[in-house]
Amino acid sequence: MNATEHEVWQRELQIRAAIAQSSIPDLEDLIHQDLVFVIPSGAVLTKQADLESHRTGTISIAAADYSEDHIARVGSNFVTTTRVHLTGTWQRNPFKGDFRYIRVWARSKGGEWQVIAGSGTAIAT
């Protein structure tokens, strides 16, 4: 892994922790202003909608077990993919399952790597 890949991978690990803790300040830093993210229900979230889901407790992660991690450079961006077994609540309803996430990391105007696009999909077991 080269230095830039390592930098992006560290940001990936930071966003995982921020999601698990619903850390709004960290998520603010890690998510691009122009975010487009498709969640497992099929809804498309903006940055503000994503932050609001954490702020209000709409999403709450109790446990996350990651596997099958991958990072690739695509032009001037990076793409990370992972498989994760999640336990938590969505809209106050408990859930547990396996999901595949993809995130596109782009440099912000300030030079930091931020998630600009991605999606999460439930994996049928």
C-alpha cells in the first residue's frame, strides 16, 4: 500500500468509528458536502440527511464486524469496499445482517479525503 492509499485507508477506518459512535463532528469532517449515498432501503441520502440520521438516533450501530476489505485507485479518487456484519437499530427497529458497502473517496477543496458517494446493500444469506 502506497502512502496515499494508506492515508485514504486511515480515513476509511475513521469513518467506520464515527458511524459506530454517531460522532457528528467526525462525520462532518469525513463526508463531502456533495455526498450521494444509497442506503440498503434504496433511499438516497445527502450529507445533511446522513448527519441527521445519526443526530436523531434514526440509525444506531451496536456492533460491526468488518471483512473482505478492498481499496482501489480510480482516476484521482479511491474506492473502498467492505463486507460487514451489523447489529443495530434503524428507525428504532432492531436489525442484524450482512451488508456490502462501497465508498468513493475524493479530495475536498481543503485537501482532505472525504466520502462523496457510496452505497450499502444487504447480502442475502
